[in-house]
Amino acid sequence: MEKSSAVDDTSLLAQIAQRDQSALSALYDRYARIIYGLAFKSLRSVEESEEAVLDVFAQVWKIADRYDIQKGRADTWLFTLARSRILDRLRKIQRTKPATIVSMDALEIQSKADNVDLFEDVFVRERRSRVMAAMQTIPDEQRLVLELAYYQGLTQSQIATQTGLSLGTVKTRIRLGLGKLKSALS
């Protein structure tokens, strides 16, 4: 994103903190499609993804005054909220329905926004390609637990339950997998 977009986002959040509904609408117009795309990658449901988007912007309305420009960019703050809401929905779904394994191809789905910076887009694609290539170099059992943890948002205990592995084995595989991933990306 350009610096001016980040300033605009910061201004919008300040206006939202002052209960400006038009600012919330502008922020929604700017980011709803992107957040929906992120949600759909994990949730695989139109209804759940739409609900996740609504949850994110309801939370923005409630806590916009907590955004601190010194701690990071406004879009990063917004995507952190989105990730939390998506993980909350995933956990809720997993409690009510049998869990399904999401594969790495979910990463290949990417929503576009009108205001995406082309340089940042290329950087993100390159980084995603490197991570996906690195993930292919680690053993399948380590890759599985990493995918369950990072793409489905499962806790280590939930991974142990779902896979039938002991908690210690899950922890070890995550630790070893992250170590190998780090080495492959260095």
C-alpha cells in the first residue's frame, strides 16, 4: 500500500473512533472484499465468510479508539482483527462439525482490491511462493501439523485430538517443522 493509503486508513479509524458511520462505510468498501477472500480461504463457506467480515467491522466500530499508529499500520491492525475473527469462526465450526483438512492450495486464492500497491503485491506473491516451496521440503508429518496450526487455526491439543497423535509428538513435529522451514527460508 502507498503511504497515503495508510494515512487515509489511519484517518478513517480516527473518525470511526468518533462514531463517524461514513468513515466505517469507507473502510468497509476498501477492505471488505479482501477480508472476505481471506475468510473464504479458511472457512470455505459464503455464509461464514460474510459473517466473519461483519464481525470484523463490528469490532472495528467498537474498538477503533484502541488503534495505535505507533504500533503498526492501520491495514495490518485490521488484518490482525480479521485473522482473529476468522480463527474464532473456524474453532466454532470445528466444535459443531467434523473437522476437514485444508490444503496448501488455499493459499493460492487471493482477492484483489482496487488500491493494492503492485510492488507490495509482487513482494507478497514472491514470499508466498518461497514459503510454499519451503513447505514442500519438510516431511509430510511435520507439514500436516503446521498446516493444521497455521491455516486452520487449531491449537496443539486440537491437532493431537484430530490426528490421534500424542501432544508431545505434535509439539515436537511443530518445533522441528518450524526449524526446517526457517532453515529453508534463510
